[in-house]
Amino acid sequence: MPETHSPPPATPHAMKRRDLLRGGALLAASVPAAGLLSACSPNRVAPAAGRPVRGGVLRVGVSGGSAKDTLDPHNPLSYPDQARVVNLYEPLFHHDAAYRLKPFLAESLEPSKDGRTWLLRLRAGVEFHNGKTLDARDVIATLRRIVDPKAPTAGATSLSVVDAGRLRRVDATTVEIPLKHPYALLKDLLAQYSLGIVPEDFDLRKPVGTGPFAYKSFAPGDRSAFTRFDGYWRRPAHLDELHIIDFPDDTAKINSLLSAQIHAIDNLPPAYIDMIEKQGGQVLISETGSWNPITMRVDTPPFKDVRVRQAFRLIVDRPQMVKQVLGGQGRVGNDLYAPFDVAYNSDLPQRHQDLGRARSLLKAAGQENLTVELVTSGGIGSGAIEAAQLFAQQAKGAGVKVKVRITDSATFYGDRYLSWPFAQDYWFTRNYLPQVDAGSLKTSPYNETHWNDAEFNTLMDRARRESDASKRNELLKAAQRTEYDRGGHIIWGFKNQVDAYAANVTGFTANRNLPLSNYEFRNVSVSG
Amino acid sequence: MSRSAAEAAAVPATIMSRRREARPAVRAWTRWLLRRIGLALITLWLISLLVFAATHFLGDPARAILGRSATPERLAALRTELGLDRSAVRQYVSWLGGVLTGDFGTSLATKGPVSALIGGKIVNSTVLVAVSAVIIAPVSAVIALVSARRRDSATDNVLQVALLTTAALPEFVIGILLVTLFSTVVLTWLPSVAVSWTGSPWTDPVVMILPVATLALAVVPYVARILRASLIEVLESDYVDMARLKGVPEWSAVARHALGNAVVPAIQVMALQLAWLAGGVVVVESLFLYPGIGTALVDAVRNRDVPVIQALALLIAAVYVVVNLIADVLTILVTPKLRTGVR
């Protein structure tokens, strides 16, 4: 992790956002200029100097959370769960701030020639919070806990390729991982925040991990406290303590930041950015790969006809969607997901609204004056209903009548979920292969578009077994082309992550993973 | 209440000598009380039917709970866990049996008993409502007294306009205004959420100020206005005039002759407002993140935690019924004509 901290506030704020749009300055520090802080603001605190302050308590307000909250390393459900899990436990690999795959508790992972057996080497001398040293036994016990058939956790499906019964400890820092069938991207599978390594004798009542903060107290649906772990394998955190408070309500969350009761909040609605800055707070904007697609079922009329799907992809005015639905906090999509994957196919031309071509495609398909129902729900996530309504307006330009049907969450995710002909869904950042596994295969649990294309399936099957990275990427790019040409997703944009923190806090940097710098508070410090 | 009052007026009990009618009056009073308690129990039973029906027959709770992850196997497993595979009548009977023995079932969110989940929250909400009530009663009384004594004066007019304006604002608007004024935009004196770093919010009086003030501002206008109206009526009545003519000092005329009679409508309106607080506290609690039954209810609805929703809905309804019953009893006790006259 970079140890550099925010430079003195010299860059005007507007430039910060422009940099961000260019994408180049993703990791640039996000500190608004002191000169822009409203002079009459009562919350104004002298901008913190570049040097981190040791000690202090950081109080973080995290969205959501309920009586269902858990400290289980392998079953985080809500944002507060994620924030706790990330600070207590660490996986073998992880995605860095730019979503590049990096070793974490592992040092390396190498396949055998046939790709069926992998050799994992652990970082030596890593300690758990209770002083025990990380051993290969702990890794084996953890992987078995994750896929335990009696109590499968959230990560069980993605690790189903691992033959857990035949895991073998070679020595204290080496594990042999046999697979049920060859799989080239095992590292990516292991790089999930919900796959943290825990000791062999893990007890949820006294949770122990290797993370930078150790467990102190936990009240579900309310708050939790953690102390700095001084035996941490990297530089320990600056803070003495970390408090995480659940905020089911956005208003209360923003108010408590403004009233200086807490230091940082995640998921700030974009409409509040200016207000927070006027009040002397700082806003952290990160590009992400989260997407909110409109889904067309490729096996049901009228979308069975590929020309109708192509027409609908030409109907959407992407920049307008980003501007109105995301409040400008996002970037346009090109009907492809996994934008941070090294194999992302950026050679395909960006689609733009073309109502004339959309009309002629619909005419050719015999679908002039088409009327369709678009099913949406507030339960899909913020902005879903607005996106549906805006799409309906844009469709009028091509002579298509889109009736927006707003359902409650229970109906949307009820009997007919995954069989709506024309609906929406929500996905977080993923790389290409894991995303395909989750939603674009006949066997995927969430294949909303019923995508089952012979050419695509063959390409994916070959890619999965291909151990040569550049050959694999070519196959994945070809697979993306089939989706770009014939797929059922309308991917109009990717959402920015927007968080906020107080003027006396330093150390937050943009991050493509979870909110608030992936909830990594090790580099954060509080002054005053 | 109005019916018993009318009945009481019809009975010429007051003409009888006190000694001779004391025993039948007590008996009549007991009978009246028992009848009221019986009616309250029937009301509660009907509410339990309604709550059960609302949570069970408006959609499949198992499907609502599972949402996106509803596979047929998980649905079947959850239906068995919730006992949804039994007939509706049997489900209701076993639920009601549990409620009567103090067992509200198992929370779907925590997998622990509902009572453990909501016990502490009930205490927190009770403290919030009690502190608010303790402030509301004297503040309303003072405002009403000042207004009634200086009727139609400038002070009275200003107070009336202020009360009407506040009464017209919903409690969440009042709450947001208070937060904007005192904790975020204008001043930053007070905490905007009732999160205490030491323990329960009420161990930390500073965090209680805004939630209590919001509840007080939402309720004081009603109580003060009703109390003012009844005080004015009493102060203009013949017996207060008589007292004044006899030379009783004004403060004594108010305190000894007027207040006692003006307090009856105040009890009724206070009771209604307290009952409202039990439910209205939901909005205020979630605005201030106060860990009481309000936030617990919102949380339970979000989690589709049916047993918790049932317990809290029943509890809030029970508070409503019980508070009204207590108010009626108090009214009878402070009104001699009613106290002696009930049949």
C-alpha cells in the first residue's frame, strides 16, 4: 500500500473531478481545497497536515445493518458486515485499489502442468490476533469451513471447484490444492473479502483473524469496536481504535457526520456532495464496476429477435442516464461488464443513441409500434426506478411504448424473478470470468437474460482451461464480442462510489472495491 | 366515556346521603371497571387476529424473507422452520398460546428469542416516552394557564399562533428542523443522533435532548390548547365567579376550584397523546437512530422478521388500549359526579 498522504490542498476541486473522469488520477488524493470551504461554515477545521497522527478513535458510519449482523468471516451480508470482516480477517489474495490481483496472505500460487493441482505458498511469520502464527493447517481448516456441506457459506459456490477433502499440508507454509477440474483463475476466486483466513480453532464468539484491527465488542444492528493489532504483518494502523456504527437511514448518517459525532460515512447520495463540501467535509469519489443493467430475455418475444435487442441498445441515451440517474457520478457503459478485467474488450466501438437505426431495425423485425412492460423495483437498488422511467421516455423517440411497472421487492424477487421478459438487476464489481459464472451461463444462479449462446459457451469453456494468460484473454475478448453483438443486457453505465469524511481525517484514497477505500482504515488518521 | 358520563348524570346519586350510598357505589364502580377490562381484553384479542392475519395472509412470508435467494429447497426448509406448513388456525392458536405465556417466538434475524431482542429496546423507548411525558405535562399546563389567564392578550395570541404552527408540522419535520438548527447547519451544539458511546442512550443525557424535544414539540400544542379551552370554560363558570365574589384570592380560585375540573379533558388528551407516542416514536426514533421499539420495528420490517413484527405490533396496540383504560379510570376517580354515579 502506498504510504504517501494527501498533498497540501493546492488542486482546485473541479480539477479533481476532471482528473477522475480521465481515469488517470484514480488514486489521486481527494482533498477539497481549503479555499473552497465556506467561510461561514461552523464545522471548519484546519485541514489536517500530511503526516499521519498516531492514536485516536475513528468512528465510521456504515449504511444498513440490522439485527441480522454477523462477524462471520465467510458470510458477510450487509455493508457493516463487510466493513468489519475486511478489518478483522484477510484472504489469500486480494484486489488492490485499482482492482489488480495481488497476493495477500499468500506469496504465490502455481498450477501443475495439467492445471488440476495448485501449490500455495504462504507468507511466513504472519500472526493472528491471539499471537498464534499462521500455518498451512489454518488455511486448510478455513477452506473446509467455507465449503462445509452442512453449513455452506456465501463463498461455497465459487469454491466448489476446490476438492476440499484432498487438501494437503506440505509444510508450515505450503498447501497443495487439488481441483475437481482444471481451472485457470483460481487466484481470482480466492481474492474475495469473504474468504478471510481464520485459525484452525476459530470461535465466532471470540473472533480472531490476521487483520489490522482486533475484535473488541459487537452489538448487532448497532455498533462494533476494534483495537489496533500491534503484531500486524505490515505497518500497524495509526488509530488506537475503530468504531463502526450501523446507519439504516441516510439522513441520520449524513446528519451525524455534519454534527461531528462520526468521522466518516459510506454511500453518500450524490445530491449531497455540494452540501457536505460547503459544510467543510471532504468527499471521496471512486470509480467502480457496479452496474444496473436493463435485462432482455433472449428466449422470449419480442426480444427473441436479435434485431429488437440491438434496437433497444441503440435507444438508450447513455450520457443522459449517467447524468440523471447517477447525478453525474458514473461513466457510460458499452453493454459489456467487468470493465477492470485485463481482458476487457475495449476495441469494440462505443455505442451511442441512434433512434433512426433503432426504428429501421424494429421495422425489419416487424415490431413497429412495439409496446413492452419493463419491470422494476425500489428493492433493486437506488436509481433503478429512475433508470426505467428515463428509458421509457427515451424509447418514445423510436416509437416504442415502454410501460414501467414498479413492484415491491418481494414481488420482484418472488416467483417470477429471473423469468421477467424485460426487467433490471444490480451487480457489484467483478472480473469477467466470475461474472460470467454468476450470471451468463445456463448453469449460472442469476442468468436474468437466459443467455445460452453456443459460440459463447465454447469460448468460455476453452478460456477456463487455458493457462496461458494472453491466449486466455483473446478467448475472453471473443466471448465479449458475442455478448456485444447479440446479448440481452443493456449496460448503460457504471456507478461511482461516493463517500464522505470530516476535515480532520486523512488517509482515505479512491478504491475500486468496497466503499470508503475498501473499508481499509489502516492508513487513516484523525487529528484534533 | 361519554356514555358513562351521560348515565351518571341521569342517576340522582348525589342527592343521597354519602354514608348510605358508599357501598353500592363501590360495587358499581368495580363492575364498571371489570366490564372495561373485559372490553379491553376483547379488543386486544381482535388486534391479535388482525396482526396475525396481516403478517400471514398478505403474501408468503417465506418468499418475502428469502427474496433473491429463494430456491425451492430453501423455501421448503424455511416454511417448516416457520411452521407455515400447518393450517392457519393451528398456527394462530400456537402463536397466541405462546404470547399468553410470554413467549413471542424466535426471531428470524437473530435466531434467538424475540423477547431478548426487543426487551432492551422496550426499556429504551419507555424511558424516551416517559421523559417526554414528564416534560410535556408541566410545560403544557403552564402555557395553558398563562394563555387562559391572559385570554386574547398579545401573549395569548403569540402563544396560540406558535402552538398552531407547531401543531401543523409533522414530527419528522420538527425533528429535521431541530437537527438543522442545533446540530448540523446553523449551530453544532447538540448531537444529531442518539448514539451514546458509553451504553444506553439515556445514560448520556446530551443525546436525549433532541429526540425528547421533538416529541415534546409534537405533543405540547395539542395538550396545551385543550387545557386552555377547558380552563377558560371553568374560569368563566358560576362557581369560580362565586369563589371570586366571596373574596377568594385569584391564585386560590384557579388552583383550588378551576384546575381540578379542567384536568379531566387534559387527562383524556394526555392519554391519547401518550398512546400516539407509543406508535409515533417510530418516526422519531429512526430519525435520531434511537435504539428503541421504533427502530426495531423498521429493522424487523426490512428483515421480514415476522415474529418480531407481530410482537411489536401487538405491544404498541396493547399500550394504546391500556393507556386509554387508565385514562378512563383516572377520569372517573377525579370526577366526583362520575365516581359515585357509575353503575
